[in-house]
Amino acid sequence: MKTRLIRVGNSRGVRLPKSLIKAAGLTDDVELRVRDGVIVIARVTPVRSGWAEAARQMRARDEDRLLDLPTPTRFDKRST
């Protein structure tokens, strides 16, 4: 689809048709980046997206153990 850049103050903008916005799953916040001379407009992925499911899968495989032994602190010592 061919379109034109429009003036927005000192910047330029692109009008995106509703059908493209819906097909891409875009919301009000998007992420912009340049890759190989191409401007990419992408939906924002939550920072920890998928972590809960990954944790459930680790638990199911019994892989949710500590990697290192706990380090005792002064709170672990009993006072007599």
C-alpha cells in the first residue's frame, strides 16, 4: 500500500488505515525501530510476557529449584 508522509509540527507522520491497525494487532502504544533501512512499527510486548507460563512449565518438569545454595545472613543466626 502506498501512502504519503504528512506534516505533524516539525515532524512527519503516516496515517494507518484501520484495517492495517487491526490486522497488526496495534494499540495506542507502538514500538518503532529501523532495520536494514526499513521503519518497523510493532505492537508493544509486555516486559515479562510469557514468564508465568514458563514458570508453570518449569514446575511441571520439576526444574524450579535454586541454582545456588542459600547464603546465611545475620538474621539466620539464633540469639541465646
